[in-house]
Amino acid sequence: MSVVIVTGSAGLVGSESVAYFASLGMTVVGIDNGMRAQFFGPEASTQWVRERLTNEIDDYRHYDADIRDAAEISRVFETYEGSIELVIHAAAQPSHDWAAREPFTDLSVNANGTSVMLESTRRYAPDAAFIFMSTNKVYGDTPNYLPLQELETRWEIDASHSYFACGIPETMSIDQTTHSLFGASKVAADVLVQEYGRYFGMKTVCFRGGCLTGPNHSGTQLHGFLAYLMKCAATETPYTVFGYKGKQVRDNIHSADLVRAFHEFFKNPRSGVVYNMGGGRYSNCSMLEAIALCEQITGNTVNWKYVDGNRRGDHIWWISDLTGFQKDYSDWAPKYGVPQILQEIYELNSERWEAACSI
């Protein structure tokens, strides 16, 4: 039996990982206690995804466990000791705003939870590949000091800058910058994952994600930009744009493209490596551009308002440089662009959204 353990297994990245690695014939052990609903309310619950995974995937084994509970996580790992080949750690508290309201919980989930997962892996599956879903927020607001130019629908980096062609590389400093408390807790986890790779020789990787998205995303106002925007467009719910004239740019990677990158690492793992991972130059948009695409797909006019105040530590322009990963794993490239992502989110969720609104 070949086992993969996935935390946050009912979330966007986790559920995509469950389905993908189960399709390869692996036994998937999911760990998810449904805290997303605690973070963001009932509308963000991932229960619907958990039920789908349990009903549709035969060799999926779910544990309603808290990643901060070292004893419980150890029991899960001990159960499968000798068979665990891969650990995908995608569970997290993912919001700037929520972290500022409950800093202790944010730190305990993101940093302490990651410590528990690493130590259980080291104890029960030291040869397994360990994939950590980090974030570009570890760079803080340093990207905001790049030479940016305001265009009609977006901010864009000066064409003469070395980042223009490919985006921001992993060599950007993560020090001396405003991260938000969420960013700080993810920095702690990110560095821990690197250190377990370097110090103990474990096969660890940090994928510093841009905007992660896809049809399985339970998007809310505080997290899940494209999914929540499309939900608002489809259900004619008001949407709020925070700061930067709505021209802030994000690269967006479909969870399916991300999980294919996980597979490439799993096939040829390294120790203590870090990769920026997003849509890159292939898949990115501004808020204004995303609103226009949602209107085109749904046929509705998005009811949005503008608040002249950005979220603290938020990026004006972020496009991930993917060349570091592609140099090491040349068979991988993103397949989904933003229009295709939004179309899929709409097609696979519109009926569920409409049913929820009619209740």
C-alpha cells in the first residue's frame, strides 16, 4: 500500500490533491477538521467537498483531526507507518484580516501545526516527500516598492525591469518588510520546512503560492478572490474592491496545475527547496479585468463598490517567476488561463450557489 497524507483535504488544494493521487492508485489519508467555517462562517464550509470525496473516492480515509494536536496526528501517522510516501500539508489559516483578529490562533495553526506535521513525518515517514503550501505573502510588501506603472486596467512593472519578462523570483528578500500577521506565521512555517530539509535531510519543498483557485474553492470576502468574485457575479451579490483603484494584479493558478507540480516534485524530490508557484505571465489579471470577465461569462453586471484603503501588507502587483521550478522540472507548465478558470468555476458551481440563495 502506497499512502499519501493530505492536510486540509476538503479545501481547494487538499481536495484536488486527494482526487489526483487517488487516481494514481495511492491510498489517500485526509486530515481536515472543518476550521474554514470557523474562520469565515457557514458559507465557507468545505463540508460539501468532504462529502463528495468520501462518496466518490473508494480508497479515501478521512480523519477529523486538528493539525495542532500532536498526539492525534502521531496516531494517524503511526497507523500508516511504513507505507507513507508523500505528505501534502495544505491546511492553514489563510486570511490577513482574520489573523489580525485572532493572532494566537493564526500562529498556532500555521506555525505550530506545521511543526507537528514535520515532526510526525520525521518520526514515522522520514523518507517521504513533504510538500508545504506556503504563500507569496512571505515576501511581505517588498513587491510594492518595485517600479510600477499605472495602466488603464492594471498596475504593471516597468518594462525595463529584470522582473518584467517572468515575474518575481525566489531571491527576493523576505526580511525587513510588513508581512501582515498571517504572512509572519507563514514565514515561520516556511522556514521550518526548509530547516527540516537542510538539517535532517528530509525531502521538503515550500511552494510559495500566488492566488490559488479552482471550482472546489469555497471563496469568501476575506479569502478566495476569483471564486468569491464569480459567486457574487452569478448571484448578483455586492462585491467590495479594496484599494489600488482596483488595478492590483494577481497571478492565478488552477489547483489542477498546482497539484501536477506536486506530482513532479514527488517523482524527483529534493531537500529544503523553495519555489514561487502561480500562474506566472501565462495566467494573471487585475481586479478590474476579473470583474469584466465575470460579467462576460455570467451576463450579469457585477454590483461592486470601491473602498479607498488597501488591506495592510497587500500586494499591488504580483506575478510569480516560474523559471526556478521549470528549470528543475522541465515537463511542467500551467495549462489554465484566467478566462478558462473563471468559466469552470461558474459552470461547476452556479447551480449550487443558486440553490443556496433560494433557501
